[in-house]
Amino acid sequence: LLSPAQFSGLLGTVYRRGNLSFTRDGSGLVSPVGNRISLFDLKNNKCETLPLATRHNIVCVGLSPDGNFAILIDEEGAALLVSLIGKSVIHQFHFHKPVHSVCFSPDGKKFVVTKDNVALMYHAPGRKREFNAFVLDKTYYGPYDETTCIDWTDDSKCFAVGSKDMSTWVFGAERWANLIYYSLGGHKDAIVACFFEENSLDLYTVSQDGALCVWQCDTELDGLKPMPPKGEAKEKTEKDDDEECFEEPRCEEIHGKDNPNEKETKETREKVKYFRVAKHFFNKEGDFNNLTSAAYHKKTHLLVTGFASGIFHLHELPDFSLIHSLSISDQRISSISINCTGDWIAFGCSGLGQLLVWEWQSESYVLKQQGHFNSMVSVAYSPDGQYIVTGGDDGKVKVWNASSSFCFVTFTEHTSGITAVAFTSSGYVVLSASLDGTVRAFDLHRYRNFRTFTSPRPTQFSCLAVDSSGEIVSAGSQDSFEIFIWSMQSGRLLDVLSGHEGPISSLSFNPVKCVLASASWDKTVKLWDMLDSWRTKETLMLNSDVLVVAFRPDGKELAVASLNGQITFWDHENAVQTGSIEGRHDLQMGRKELDKITAKQSAKGKSFTTLCYSADGQSILAGGLSKFVCIYNVKEQILMKKFEISCNFSLDAMEEYLDRRKMTEFGSMALIDEGAGDEDGVAIPLPGVKRGDMSARHFKPEIRVSCLQFSPTGRSWAATTTEGLLIYSLDSGLMFDPFELDVDVTPSNIRKTLHQKEYTVAIIMAFKLNEKKLIQEVIETIPSNEVDVICSSLPDLYVEKLLEFLASAFEISCHLEFYLIWAHKLLMLHGQKLKTRSEKLLPVLQFLQKSIQRHFDDVSKLCEWNIYNIKYALAISQQRGMKRLADTSEEEGNVDSDSDYIM
């Protein structure tokens, strides 16, 4: 069942680093999240992470003007050409050096990439199949330091490149007689952004010290003359063809320091010239704030600038009049993007992992999302699988909508890291345990912390469990080795269970009986009976420290993971071990950059730190300090599949063997911080210099899986990792998985039976073939008045399959009432029989409940809005009638026109 599970979404991380880009229609936003990209649909309030990944964190994204393609470039310079329609990789390419920016020309025929001090122009990939999608057209030299930004003119004739050497270069995309290259100075710091004015060669340049230069050109775009075919020019192009370089200007030519002769003077008179018209400063006197990002909307002449202190300004150019200024956080704004209409502005803060979309005219947020500042620690699904709650080291509890992938509430009451989170059986109460010595209960109706459970003596809670009724809350302590039991109703401490001789590592309530299992580092698992005044029912002895314990959904089996890498299964009623899995070798550790011992040696001391049963209880998920999640079959005790959670080499402990090239006689190169205080580097001060942060260091987060949870619907599972919350779901649409197939069961025979109005037979045949589209066709052909008869004559085995199909059909179909009739009739006629197999059918029923609940929420909101509008219309019409009696006939017309306008 779980083997075909595929990556379906990334929650908990909305932006990591790189540039944000709006889609062509302006309603979608592309955000780089680590080594993946997420597409935010801002109109429908949905988020989707593409099922493709680069080998390192993505640094820059270039969107084609038609919105069909994207070029993703990572830290090492490896590029992927991605189809945003097919959501697949079309071509791979390597630039061999880090790339700073990439930008398509407005006509979509070329794109420019900047690396080192060079700008490379490539032919843009077309719609036809090509052997090599990246064909180099020209190479532009000029800047002496690294290039930082690119901007094109509207007609794709020229582009400008900004550099860290404080100069901006204007290059012709073709050989123009009066413009091959032009260098602009005027700044005292690295150029952050440069922008052309609409349909013009006039230019704005913005530098890191907060200065804006306005450059005016003496030539219009139409005034660019094509290069005449001269003998000299031909010779030069032939000479440069080998290196594919367009122009490598010398200092004399750019700066014109040599005394030009008369002939050259005549030529230079015809060349394009730039004049600096104005220079403006963003920082007030005495206030120094680094400008880190900027964006310009050409139609509305709107310039948005972001600063290192988290402030952003909106200015209107060329007058440089301030429209708006606001602070969004205390971290630097890494990226800014404006959509095509100029209404929405997107901001990305890589320090906080924050993504904002701001509508500047109404001064309101369109989107405000932020992941956990530190790593996520724990995750829990709501009983219907609709919501997911996560807890992080930053002390925040976040609740996410599983279908839209958005966080809709964040609770910040805890003052220290969260260790565990849980939902109660009602699905409207979230519980969290923390190292600050409290367990808090949050209400999802009013979004408030309504209960705070504490222990008599302050203690750090390491784990949490809630019983199936939601009335009893228990938490285990790290330092006093005790388990605390509270009542949810009163908030009082009911009991303190002592008996363990080591820190409590995990707690789990039996889903069916009133039994609590507690695991500890003292190599025991204790079972406490709630009905028998919390006496120890059993003590299970193990060979090693116990890290995690989990009950099977039917409550008849207990799985225990210990420090020696073993997973053992117990029949807890009789205290008998029923099986064990030696899982240490399956964990397959990586070697960290600073590790002194090999991965093979360090793996001997590693083990699984999280366990979770699948919804049907047939398999178990296990994860730990590794990039793999293992799925075992419980009955056969064999490894079914290993999921590689990440292929991102920007994380530590990804590789089994270290690269010898990074090892020197002084140790690993990873110990050395490179960088000279630029945006990503670390400021390494000289001896005796006080300025600069001495504690700033580069570090690579280590890949790990901290928590695993299976969705109650049985359709997906979630893993909290260093990268975020990864969702893997079953995509059965791509598989042909027939059931009890005969020779006679063919699509044509099914349609023939359907035509003969033998509906029950047709449904059974369709389920035997198990083609989703065909099942949908059969069910939607059946008249609604026949549903009752068919449901009563359907065999029990197919009732279950039909319920599962209905649950998935609710998510995509528009025939809501028709499918509700089916669900209602099936549950009314077969309810008693289904109840006897409720344990097995629970995931299907919860999947159905989740789908219906989602529609209920949507329709009820719509109905409330319609009721409000009707009441408003009635109130306006009554008001109009009253005015008509009071006012003169002259005023009647005005009132009519007013009310018509309001209506």
C-alpha cells in the first residue's frame, strides 16, 4: 500500500533564500524553498511544492515571459530547466561557478546569466525538442568585480548589468553601431539593482549604501542603428568566434582616458551618451542602513527598496517622492518582487523564513506566512486529517491546513522549545508540551490558550499523550523521571506516577483501552492501568535505553524502538515479545563535515528516534538522524521501502564519504569561514578591530527526521525534517491495480452492461478493473432514483471500495448533491455491518468525513455571505422607500441612482 507513496507537498517552510518571482497573470508567486520551489496561488489561497529538487539550495530563479518555463540555479551553479505546466525537469546544465542572477528578455528569445565578472547571453529554450536547450550566444566582459543584477529594455535590444565594483554596464543585445557597451559610475558601494525606464534607455541604479542615481540617455530605443557590415568588424568577429566572446573592452575604450584622434571624435559624437540627472539618498544624515534589495514597476514608476533592518520604502520616480514606509521584521529583506499590475509586492526574509505579499494601496496583507525559526520537532494530524499541528524549537505551535498548505494560526505562549504536540479526539483542541515546564491546551474555535497544566515542582516535559476521550492529559519529565496526569475539564493535577529510574522518553495511550505505556532511558516500558488507580500493570524489560513507544491503531500491539537500533513488537496483554527488527543498518547514516570517524563507525551508535504505525496497522514507519525513512512490514518483519527524504547537499551529514579535496593538513575546509561581510559571507574582522559580529559563523544544518505521523485517512504520511514538514501521499491515478480481474471485464463490456441498465453488475465490473475514470463514468451514468436499489444489492466487499471512491471523488467533482445521496444511502443501509469492521474501515470513513467537512465549510461560508448580501439589499431598498416619502421628487432621482450604484 505504501510503496507507491510520492512526495506531494512541503509545509512549514515558505522561503529560504533566492529571488521571488510573480507569475505572468500576477496572481501566483514562485518562491525558492531550500532545493525546491513552491507555487503560491494567491487568488485560490493554495500552495503547491513541485516534485523536483536540485542538489543544493536554489539561489536564483528565472521565469520565462510566457510563464511556461523556469530556470533554477543552485549555489554550485547547477541549473535545471523546468516546465511549470508539466511540473517536470526538461534539461540539466552546469555553469561550473556560482551564478548571481538570471533574467529572460521580454520577447522570450534570450536570457542572460551573470557569474563572476561576466555576463553570458544564451538562446532561450523553445517549444520544439532540442538536443541542447542552453546554447551560448555571446559573452560580455567589462566589470572588474562580481556582477549582481540584470535588467532588460522593453524591446529586448539592450540590457544593463550591475557590479560590485560600483559600476553599471549597458550592453547591446545585438551589435549596434552607436551602442556596444557603456559604463556608468557615480556610486560609492556595490550596485544592488538597476532598472530601465519604460520604452527608454533612461536608467536608474541603486547601490548598497542607499544611493539612487538617475541616468538620462540622449538616444531613444528607435535611435539604435544596426552595425554596418564592415571588413574590420568581420575580421574581429572571426577572431572572437573561438571563445564566443562578444566584446572585451579595454580601459581606454570605456573610460576614454587616451587623447582621441579626430576620426574617433567624429565617431564618438554619434555614439549613445548618458548623463546623470540626479542623485538621491535613502538614508537620513547619521543613519546608516544597508540597502539589500529593490524592485521597480515600470508602468506605475514605483520603486520598492528593502533594507538590512527590515524596513522597506515605496518611492515614486523620477521625483523620488516617498509614498510609504514600513518595517516588516528586524531581519534583512532578501528579495522583493512586484506583480504585473503593480498592486502586490512580495517580500522574502531569509533570516526568519518569512514570506509576505503586501497590497500597498489598501495597506493590507494578501499573504503572510512564516515557518519555524529553528527546526520542527513534532507533528500531529487532526482526527479527520484536515489539519496538521507542528511544534518547533522556537517555542511556537503552528496549525496548518493540509489541503491549502497554509498556516492559519500560530500560538506563541510557550517560552521555550516545544517537545511534543497532540490533537484531542474532538479535533478542536491542540495540546503542546514544552521545556518551559508547561503543557498548554489551545482552542481552535477561538484561537486561545484556555488551559495551562503545570507540575508542583518546575520540570522540563519531554513527551505528551492524550487518551482517546480527550479527558486525560499526561506528560513525561526529563529531570524528575515522573509522569504527570491532569484532567482536561478542571485543569487539576490528578496523579504523579513515579517508578522509572531515568528520563521519560515517550508516552502513548492505548486507542481502545485505558492503558498508558511509558518508555524510559532505564531500559523499561511500563504499562499503567487508568481504571485501577494508575497501578503498574506490566513492566517490559529491554536490553537498551528505550527511545520511543507506539500502539497499533487497534490497540493490540505495541512497538518499541531502543538505543541499540532495534524495533521490538510486544503483545502487551500477555507481556510477550512477538517480533523484532534489526534496523540499524537500514538507517544508513551520513558523515558530517567535522566528524573524526567514518559514517560506518558512527552508525553503530545510532538508532530510530520516531515510530508510527500506518492507519491499517500492517506496516510501521521509522526515522532518525538520517536522510532515510524506513517502512517495515510488521507481520513479515522486512523492509518494504526506504524513502530518501532529501537530496540537498547544502545540509550536513548527506554524504557517506567526505571529499578528500576539502581536507587540508590543518583539518577540514568546513572550519574556515569564507566571505568578506557581503550579504551571505561572514565578516571576519582584522585583529584589534571591534566592528563586526564575532559570533557570526556559517553552519550547515544537519539532516534528520525528528517526527513521523500517519494521516488518519490512510492516504498520506508526514515527516518533520530539517527542511520542513514533508508530506508523502498515495497517487493511485498512475497505477493499474485490478481486483479479481476476469477475462470478460473490459471497458467495452462495462459500457455495454451499463447501456443494458444492469447498474449493480456494471459497478462491480468497474471496481474489478479499478480504473478511476471508468468507475466515475459508471456511477455518474446511474440515475439518482436508482441509487437506493443499487446500494441495497451491493456486496459488502464493494461497499468499502465505493466509500473510498466517493471520498476521493468529493475532492474533485462538482456533483456534490449526487455523491452525497450515494454516501447517505450506503451508510444508512450498511451502517450496522460497517460498524462491526470499524477498526479496518476507520481510515476510509475519516477520509470521507474530511472531504464532506471541507465542502461543508466552503458552502456554509458562501451561504452566510449570500444571506448578508440579501439582508443588505433589503435594508437598502427599505431605506430608499422611506426617503422617497420624505424627499421631494427632485431628490428622488439622486437617491435612485445612489442606491442603484450601491446595489
